[in-house]
Amino acid sequence: MATSSPMHLSLETNHKTVTQPITIQTPTSGSNLTPPVTPIGKENDPKNALPDLLIGANPAETSALVKRNVCTPLNFTDELEICSDAEERPIEFGRGAWSIVYKARSRPSATIAAIAINTPPSSPTATTRVYAMKSPVRRDARPVLQAEALALTRLNFLPGYERYVVPFHGYHTPTESLVMSAVPLALSTYIEDQADIMRKRGPSTATMFDPVQGTEAWKNLAFKLISGLEWLHKTAGIIHGDIKPHNLLLRPLFSDDELSASTDTFPYEPLFADFSSALDISPENGRDTTQASMSAFTPPFTAPELLSLASLKSGDVDPTPASDVFSLAATLVAAATGDLLLYPGSSNMQRLAMARDGQRILEFTRCGSNGSRVPRNGFVEKLIQPAIAKDPALRIDTSEWVMLANA
């Protein structure tokens, strides 16, 4: 019989966090899954054999094969050291309900260093690299990060992974941390920066009806993000569960010199990050019940069906592909207006009430100071409206959404 362990659901409301107990179902003893707390070693690294199994498989088969054959996370074996600023304070890339993401550098472990000393000079040796180190901030965060490590490991085997998901380098057992490539720029920061630029320029009738970053840049961003979500749902078979500007990282496509000659209107590759609320999409029942329910969410970017009082009280708040679609639509509205709060209420409770009526997000947004940037019948509304229907079953499918974004 499966067992359950109590955890906490964290609800972030712009500086405030509300918690309530939830459970994570663990596999039965007869399951073919092993606890993700045991990282794979080099001697049984599935990367050695899995590629042969994937030859000729279509995307759905590839995802299923990976989930059946990759049962423990990749192991990061180098030593890690958190980087500090001039005042000896740890440098943070960000923090959330479960974790803090530090800037860290690696160095080969003592064993690897000893091997390198006895290796002929012609052989390359490991060098220090900079990473993002995601560490738990409390005891009950550990199983959440372990589950995320397994999800990221599985994503790492799928074709196209590097275009859509922040690169994952392994689970660091001594610190119980996830080790990922350092991509310091979040979409949330980019949105705020673009809004600041527009404020400094002052009001202009020529641009007041355009997204803050410009029409073509917003359209390009939207297409890239929607394509990434389609990949998550259709190729990876995974629900993200907590899409918002803070969980999307921007990797530059060009150097500073190349940027001036680039014709790309949005010169970044948006990468999905923070899979602590992720669920597998199961062909049989729609989701994998061995994984955590929605562990953390931010109301302005959360689908209204997940914010109802009945859902929050019962704890039955599993995200779905349709809720991911809504969350990405809300993210794109924030990108257009430059307002990360989205709703113009004067208090957190007012904004939460509006978020529960999220199918009216465009109507509410137009009441804010930047509402002119989502004009009626404009291209922003035409792309967002099909994704925010109150009934999740009526929201646009990601494949259709990609075609609409590319029209």
C-alpha cells in the first residue's frame, strides 16, 4: 500500500505566504521506481544505454521510455562553494517557498583531483565553473527538491530539452541541492526593466497601445514561450504547475557585438525553470499520482479553478495542461503591460478575489495604469483570449496556440 507523508502547500501573495498541509504519495514497495534520494552513479548511468532504446521512437514513446527507465536523478560529484559578495554575503539568484538559489562555483572532488594529477598532461582536466545551486530552506523541502531532480533528469534525455528548459547538471547529495546552469536574468526582471525604460521615456501616443518591449519583441517572446509549453506537454509529457515570470529564465542568443547586427526582435531564449510543482501527464489517468500535488503558486498567474475556496480547503488542487495554458497567458499579459501584479486592486485580498475570476483578466488589466497596452481586438487580446476561458476544457490547446502565435 502506498504511504503518504505530510507536507505544506505554500500560497505566495506578493510578499505573503499561506501554507496548508498536502501529501506526497510515495511508490509502493513493488514499484519499479526507487526513491529519488539515491542518485545514480557513473557505473549505472542510464545515458550509457538509454539512447539505444530511443532510436526510432516518436515523442510520446520517447517520453514513456525515459520515465520507465530513468528512476533516479543524475548525480553531481564535484564539490560546490557558494559565491559571496564584497561583504561576504552569499550571492542569491532568487528564492521561493521551498528553496534559495545561490550562485556557486565548483571544483573537482578530492578523488577526481587525485586522478587528474596522475593523468598524462594530454588529458583534459576539470576546471572551475559557475552554477545555480538550488538548496532547501526547510526540512520538508527535501522531498520536493528530490522529486524535481528526477523530473529534470528525465527532461534531460528528451530531444529539444536544451531549447526549452534550464540545463540540469545533477543532484548534489552532500548539500541536498540541485545544480543547474547559471542563467541570472529572469523574465520578471526583464519585464520590470522594460517598464522602467518606458516610464523614463515618458508617455507617447505612438507607443501607448503597444506592449512595453515593443510589438514585434512581444510577439516573438510569446511564440517562443508557447512553443516551449507545447514541447513540455506534447513531447515531455509534463505539467509545469507554476508558470510565472519569475520561473522563466532568459538566455542571451548573441554576444554584445552580435546583438547589434541581429535581426531577432527578442534576442533571448526563454527557459522554463522551477519544476517543484510539476506532474507527469499519464496517458491512462491524466497524471502520475506518485508525485506531489501543487506545492506552491502565485495567485495572479494561477488558473481560477485552482484558487476556489473548495479546492484550497480540500487540497485537491492538481495543476493540469489547461491550467498551465492559463498561467502562461497571464505571464504574457504581464509582459505586455510591464506590471507583475497584473490586477489593479489596492490589497492582496482584492487581487486574490480578481484572480479567482481570472477569465476576466484582460478586463481587469484595462482598469490599471497600463491598460492601454492590451487594447480591445488588438493582437494581444486575440492571442490571450482563447487561453483564459473559465472552463478549462474550452481553453486553446498548445498546438493550436502555437499556430495562432505564428499567424
